[in-house]
Amino acid sequence: MSFRELLSAISDIIFPPQCLACAEILDPQAKSVFCSSCLEKIRFINGSICPVCGIAFLNSPAESHICGNCLTARPYHTRARAVAGFETVIMDTIHKFKYGRNVVIGDKLGSFMAGFSFPDFDFAEYSLIIPVPLHIKKLRERRFNQSLLLARALGEKHKIPVNFSLLKRHKFTLTQTGFNRTEREKNIKGAFIITDKEKIADKNIILVDDVYTTGATVNECSKILKKGGAKNIAVLTLARVI
Ligand SMILES: [Zn+2]
Ligand SMILES: [Zn+2]
């Protein structure tokens, strides 16, 4: 047992773990961050999907196939995967984490994400994890980068180094909320730069973000990384708009 695990075992006795969504006391043996009734409300994305952007074909008997969006405009990343739909329990918890500036929730969501088996995805193919960066102004306001917390949990579990300084957001952009796909793409264009091209050269990289909406942000990051010399980019997010 590592020191960190010991500390967490002691803290579980003093402060029994609670469901991240409804605060119900959890059975520590269950090793889950949500209670069973909240878990039931989560729509995990592990059925048929688009193998490129990862969109889920919910309530559809269709086999996995490339979606219309990817056929028209192939993204720069080779694959994107998300744990669950951005709705109900997951949406509320991400809001608590992000806007409530709750780092503890962030760590727990990170381990929840790291424990998920993403369909048709092999961590062994990747040698670097990069979180989608925040602009310094946003970082000061929020005090932490939510994507970095998730990236760290993934890196720790899958033994892949995380680097948060290779990709920088140097242009302050308007919030993407309320924008459609085209507006989002325009708004985010040219927002990122690479600080050290040598460190990404020929690497297979996992880009991590909290939510995948239209994919405009991660696609812009993937574009910059590919142009900077990276080999393949995969995108992992905790949630995805479905
Ligand atoms: Zn619950
Ligand atoms: Zn697609």
C-alpha cells in the first residue's frame, strides 16, 4: 500500500466516501464514486460508435460505422472516446467540479475516467498525455485546469507521462457556449501554440478534455500537434454531448 493509498484509507474511515452526485454514503468496498441509483442514470458510451469521433449511436441497432460528420470533414485526431453522455448525473458533477472549483471531485472523476474501458482503444499505443490548456486569464479565475486533473489520473493509472506545458492557449477566446459548430471552429482558430516541437515529434499523444461538444476545440489542438510533428492524436473526454 502506497502512502497515498494509506492516507485515502484513513480518510475513508473518518469521512466515509459519498456519491459525487447525490452525497449518499457509499460502501468503500464498492470502489465507486457514484451510488447505484446515480450510476443507473449514467449512459456509458460503450456500444456502437463512430470509430473516428466516437459519437454514440444510441437506441440504434447499427454496427459501429463512420458518421456523416467524419465522412464530410475528417478530424485531425484519429479517434475520440468519451466515458458517458453529457447529461444528468455526469453533467451536474462536472459543473460542481468546474464552477464550484472542487479539486477533490476532480480527482475522483479522474479516477472514474481512468477506470473506464474505452471501446477500441489501447493505452499502450500512446507515450504522452496532454490536457487541453486554459488561457492564463481563465486559469487565474478558475484556479485550476479541470483537464489537467483528469489527465493526471489517466497518466497515473496507465503509466503514461503527462505534460501540461507543451501546448499553450495563447489567444483568449470567447466561451464556446451557445455557438454552433462553424462559430466554434472560427472562435478557436489559432488559439493554441506548441512550446517545444521536439518533445512531440513522432509521438502518439492522448489529448484530454472534460467535455466533447462539437469537437472544435480538440480538433484545433490536434491540428496544431499534427502540424508540429506528432504522429497520431487520440482524444479522451469524460463526457460527450449526445
Ligand atoms: Zn448518488
Ligand atoms: Zn464521426
